[in-house]
Amino acid sequence: MMKTSPSHKNLLPFPVIAAASAGNTDAINAVLKHYEGYIATLSTRQLYDENGNPHLCVDPELRRRLETKLIAKILKFKVA
């Protein structure tokens, strides 16, 4: 039985990548779902309330921009 290393557990399957690069909407959504935590982390900003208390929250505009860039790169990706 072949053991997989921890780094291989969270990889997207090749058929999903190939389908996403071909424009399959379900596959693109699967890729976005796979990276949603990472995108949320990247788009988290520290904001301050009226009393000057800091709060962490996800910037929805930045999150959408990152998702849009990911989709554009997916569609440009060439599967050999």
C-alpha cells in the first residue's frame, strides 16, 4: 500500500484542474472552494471601530479581486 505524504493530501485532483482550465464551471468552483480559506486569510484586514478597538474582518472587495485573479489564471493555464 502506497503512503501519501501530508503535502499530497490537500492537492486538487488532476481531472479537476484539467476541467477547470477548460472552463468547466463546477471545476472552477471546486478550485475556488479549495482555496477559499487561503483567500480569506489574504483578504483579512484589521479595522478599527468608533472607539479605536481593532477588529479583524475579511475585506469582501479584496476577496472578490483575488477570486477573479485566480479564475483568470485558471482559464489561462495550459494542461500538457
